[in-house]
Amino acid sequence: MTKRYYITTPIYYVNGAPHIGHAYTTIAADVLARWKRLAGYDVFFLTGTDEHGQKVEKAAAEAGLDPQSFTDRVAADFRDMAARMGASNDDFIRTTEPRHRHACSVLWQRLVERGEIYLGEYQGWYAVRDEAFYNESELVPGPDGTRLAPSGAPVEWVREPSYFFRLSAWQDRMLAFYAENPDFILPLSRRNELLSFVRTGLSDLSISRASFRWGIPVPGDPAHVMYVWLDALANYITAAGFPDEADPRWAFWPADLHLVGKEIARFHALYWPAFLMAAGLAPPKRVFAHGWWTVEGEKMSKSLGNVIDPRDLLARFGLDPVRYFLLREVPFGNDGDFSRRALITRMNVELANDLGNLAQRSLSLIARHCAATLPALPKSPTDADNTLLSAAAALPRDLAGALDRLAFSEALDEIWKIVRAANAYIDHQAPWALRRTDPPRMAAVLRVLADVLRIIATVLSPFMPESMARMLDQLGVPPSARDLAALAVPLPAGTPLPPPQAVFPRFAEPA
RNA sequence: GGCGGCGUAGCUCAGCGGUAGAGCAGGGGAAUCAUAAUCCCUUGGUCGGGGGUUCAAAUCCCUCCGCCGCUACCA
């Protein structure tokens, strides 16, 4: 039976350019997708763009473009970002595509048929200047006693017809769902927030707008377009072939994991499963909300001018070090700080010194003293050999555990324990000294190192695909033998190895 | 206001009932195969303040101080 794994990033809202936060989600999802493929799963990895809504309509107008041309341009930019981040996504969905408009319409109709949608009236304090509704509690008193929006804009009480989703009827069923699926929304802090939100009571959700046009029309009532979140969330089933349940991709539903930023946890962990269950569809298995990055200790903002285009980072530091840093520096789920200094330290200490140099010193000795071919495994391995080899051999299993919990930084920490152990091993064994006293033992030591490096490079390949492919090249591992299962089969002694080349050069500060 | 979380070595954090841990940074030594990288040893903390429970508390309870998140339609 095929093991399947369906993972998604959010679809990114196209009213701004891609920044480090988008890259972060995409990279994390990519690592999991690659890891699952390595472990033998049939993976479907989806990313894309969310292109409807009033903000997009407005941003397009400001850019002097019609909405479709505008979204075409920005969507292309996000697609480029994903590719440059090394994302191995199997599909890239845009909510303006016909397949998605169709899926949304069918989903809507199903909700109507099941009595989950009704036509009502949306009312509230509306600020024309902000084009936004505000809560009573958010309003501030104006100078002449009138109410004002937090922005200072005047507000008026507005009523407009709107379709509603009967969310209030789902409160108990959602609480039961969370109780039955304690790991549905992670990390735990987000689960607590969500539970307390649901317990305080759910109101019905307005799911259509009549005040602008840029969206998917409500079936049977073209004066309304669908609420952007209903539209956006549905992308995850559109891409799985909905409503065509004969589509091979439908076998991937329900999704194993929706990776999201913490700001959109509620949409994915409450509204989305409620919509799905209301439509008679299975909810996703898990939602994980990661944290936010500050830059050099400051919140990212356009006015501070510190918004980083991830592609600028690649140009300066290279793709793999950036991927490594983002997942190593901060426990996934926490907020973190992106600092140039911290990145350079990790590049130089962990990538160049610890791992890069370990490979270089081991491979140089093999190249020079073993006729550039892979030595044979030790005939009678020592305790030191066995300790190191078995610790390395345990990595795939240990990492599977950590990665199932999305503990990327823990996983990398586990790997680095082995890297340090291997550096201690080579120092203690001193193969450069054995060369004179005991050449067969030198060869055995070097083979142990080569095998340990092979395991390390294999399990690290989801994190740093390009660099680890080069390392595996140098270790003589054929492309067909680079998954977890292949680790069980030792490479034949005598395999010719190419000349070693540094995989992670030290980063020198430009003068 | 309500609900939840955090405050542990210079820095980033782990530990969550049994007399303080990791990485980085700092100090000393070894080695010289290697990207002057590595290895070994080591200096740092009355675990935010106070009170309590316990034979025993970073670890449980109370309280105070300081931060932070959520509190409905806003990626």
C-alpha cells in the first residue's frame, strides 16, 4: 500500500512582495516534503497564491492595472520565489484559475444544500476611508463626541445583505473534534488560544461581500462574491482534484499538514475544518502555526525599510546556508530574530568548520592515501567504530520522530551531535598517524568516516539539497542510492571517488 | 478586564520534584589530516522578587514585578 503525504503552505496573498516570512514557510514545507520522499512516501506538496479580495483590487488600481494583470505579475513573483528557495512543490495553485472557481462554486452549493448557509444582513461600524469594519470595542471617541475608527477615520453604521455560514452551530462539534484530535493544532500555545476562543462562543460567519467585485461570484447571486477566506482555504481541495473524486490526486485528501503562520491559525484550525465537515468532507489531519521573524531585533515593516527579500539573502549567502539557518536558529513555532551576525556564525562554525571541514579532511586522506577509492569496512571494528557507526545509524529513526513534531532545530541538533562525535573520532583515531604505523587500520577508520558522512549527508539532504548532493557525489554515492532505505546497503569497497572539494566555504566579510 | 504563556550562565535556549545543562562567546592545553578548521580541559548562574507545600523545588501552590500572545471576519 502506498504511503501518501499531502503538505501545503498557505497560498500567499498577492497584495505585497514576497518576504522572509513567506520563504520560511515554503522552506519548512519543502524540507518535510523532501524528507517524506526520502522515507519512501508518495508526496504531494502544494503552494500557490491567494488573489482575490478588496485589498488586491485596490493594490491593482494603485498600480494602474486591472486585477488580473496585477495578480498575474505578483503571482509570477511568488512562483519565482518558491523556485529560488529550492521548493520542490508538485503544484502551484492560483485562486483565479478556472479549476478553483469551479471547486469553490461546488463547495458553496454543497453547503447551501446542507443548510449551512443562509442569506442575512451584515451590519457594523464601517469606515469608508479605511474600507473596513470595526468592532464597537475598537472605536475611539472623537473630539465632538462622535465615534472614530482607531485610524481616526469617521465611521457609520452600515447594513448590507450577506450570506452567512452557520458557524455558531458548530461550536460543540468543533470542541469535540479538538478533544478527539489533541494534536490537530500545534504548537500547544496556539491550541490553547483557539480553544478559549471557541469556548467563548461562536457567531455565524459572514461569507460573502457585495461591496466589491474582485472575487468568485456566489452561485445564483452574482451581486455577491465569496468571502476571501472561504475562497482561499478551498484551494487545498481544489488542488487535490475536488470535486472530481475520481481524480488520482483526491487520494491525497485529507491533507496531512497545513503549515501556516501564527496569524492565520484560526482560519485554518477553526473555519476550515468547520467548512469541510459542514460540506461532508474530511478535515485536514494537522495544522501547525509557526512564528514570526524580526530582523536585527526589529519588527519587519515597510516604514523601517527592513523587509528582506529572501532572494537578496541567497545572492549574498547562498541558498543552503539560508535554509539551514532559518530552521536551525529558532525552535519551529517560536518567534525568532534574523541577524546577519547569527547567520554568519552558524555558516562558519557549523557548516564550514564542523561539517564541511570534517568531510574535507576525511576525503582528502582517502584521496591521498587510499588511491582515491572507498576503503573496505573494518574486518574487526573497535568499540569506537561501533559507537560512532551505531549512533549515526540511529539518525533516520530519531529524525523521523523529531520531524513528525516539526522540531526542525532539534533534528539538526541531533545531526550535529554526530558531526561533533565524528570530529572527535577522527582526532582520537588520528588516521594521519596510522598511515605510518598501521595502514590497514587507517583505511578502516577512513571507511567508518565515509559511511558516517554518507548517513549525515543523506539525512541532511532535505534541508540542504544542493550542498548534500555535492557531498554525496564526493562520497561516491550514486543518485539511485540516496534515500533512507539505501543506507542499509553499504557501498562496495573500491568505488572510485572524485577529488574532494569544499562544500561549505567559510564566509568572509567583504572588506 | 478575561484566558494563556514567558522570565535559568555574557548571548540564544533545554531541563519542569531528587543537591544546575547545551551551543555560541571567554580562558588554558594538545594535535597538525583539513576550509588556521579540529580535539581535550576549563571560567561563568543564590534558575525575576517574596511566601508556602515537601525528607527534597527552576521543577508544585500563592503573591508581587517585568515582558508577550489570544480576545471574530484584518496574509
